[in-house]
Amino acid sequence: MTSTDAPEAVPLPEILIFPNRLLKAETTEKLLNRIYGVPHVRQVNIAGEGLPAVLGSGPGKGLPNEHPERKVITVKGKEVELRLLVGRVFVEIDDIDHVQNALEEIDAICTELLPFGYNLEVGRYSKYRPTVTDYKKCKR
């Protein structure tokens, strides 16, 4: 997902935060709010293990999923339903010239909030232009 519909001429850099453990809802909320406070952060995407509302298989198939980490968290003053256990955080930076400063600030935040360890990488992890499959499906 991107915050704008216009394709980017040059792909913006992203910082991947890869914690050594899946994050609890409380930790995810703290991490996201702190990251959005870092200058030059354009958007943040998360990925991880899904927590569906209804169990899709097993002996409880069709019953509500009462997982303790399926909660509503507040990010940037908005309530968001957390539907997954976060395993990766992708932080998009608005300009390549600001990546190093943002990386240092995010490293300090992660050191404080993720005492069990994490890895940081800089690259481009989200697609920034339509793929051949997107053209075939007419998603431009």
C-alpha cells in the first residue's frame, strides 16, 4: 500500500526493521508511534503472522479467534485494529539524503524497545511501479 496513487520516478529508500521475535500489540503500538516521530518518515508498513477474526481450520473452525494480541491500538492518534503479530516493519523515508539520520534514530528507538534483538537493513522492499501482472489485471 502506498499513500499516493502517482507512481514514483525514483524509488524511495526503506528501512527494514526485523525483530528477533514477533511483537506484542503493546510493543507494536509504542514502536509505530515513536517511528512516526522520526523526521522524514513518509509511511510505515507492517507484516507478520495473521490473526484472523474467525478460525479457518482445526477443531475450532468457524469460531471467533480470541487471541490475546488481537487488539485495537492507537497510532498517530487513530485507533487501528491490529490483525497480525508484527514480524517486520518497513519504514519509507522521503529522501535518500535523510536515510542515515533516520537510520540512527530508528536504531536508538529499537535498542530501547526491542531488548531481545533486531536487524536493520536499508533497501527497497515494497513495489513502487506496476508489475507485468498488474498490467494484465488492468491495475495501473
